[in-house]
Amino acid sequence: MKTAHAYIKGIDSQPRKVSIVAALVRDRSVADAIVILENTPRRAATPVKKAIESAKANLLNSGSIDTKTILISRISVTAGTRIRRYIPASRGRALPYEKISSNIFVEVIGDEKTKKNENNNQNSKSELTSVSNSELKKGPEGKNVSSLRSEREKEK
């Protein structure tokens, strides 16, 4: 099992909204998660999908991985930086508010592709050659080839 991760910072959505979307795909296969996120009508679905695809690409670049076995092992959403902004109010006042961003951490795991060992191929060849010599020496009539040869030589 190999692991890879992706960490996306500064998503312009609040963490509680992004974590709702992340909970939809937690502990699922990557293929299922992408289909779910493509059909999720929330703004936060796009950055979560991109984070998952990035983690998947990181895993595939690290070695030969079977794409059918890639699972999301961990996905978490944390609060990012907060930017203080002000909105104008009546009587010349300014009311403060904060724009909160999110950070998304995705970790995926996958099995490596199994390679056929040369030992397995050699074993199968040795099984073919291990047929008894008596079976190989029998002719079409079930007689030994050596006895058929001797009969032919006598006829000549």
C-alpha cells in the first residue's frame, strides 16, 4: 500500500461548508468520490474534487499503482487565514467582518500493480516438460515409438 497526499490552501469558502462536502466522500474510492462530487450542487464541491484528483495524480506518479484500488484514507478541512474586512453602515460607521478561507488535506492509498514473477513462468514451463517420457514415446496407436521404429526397420 502506497500513500500520497495533497494539501490545498486558501479556498474561498468557510470550513464548515467545505467539511459538509468532504463528509460525502470520506472513506470512499476515488472513482466514486469524483462521480459524487460532479453531481453535488455545492460551490465547495469543485475544490474538494480538485484536491482528490491532485492526490490521485501524486500517487500515480510515485509508481505503478492499480487505479481501481485507490481509496481516500483521510480527508480533513481546517480553517485557513482570516481577512478582516469592513462593510459601511449608517451614520458613517463601519461594521467589521472576517472572510474565512479553508485548507483541504486529502490522503489516498492504493495497491501496487502485481508483476508476474519469472519464477511463476518457469514453474509452468517445468510442469509442461515434466510429463513422463513414456507418455511422450507412445505413438498414435498407443504403442511405444521405439517398438514402431523397430517394426518398420524389420519391414524394410
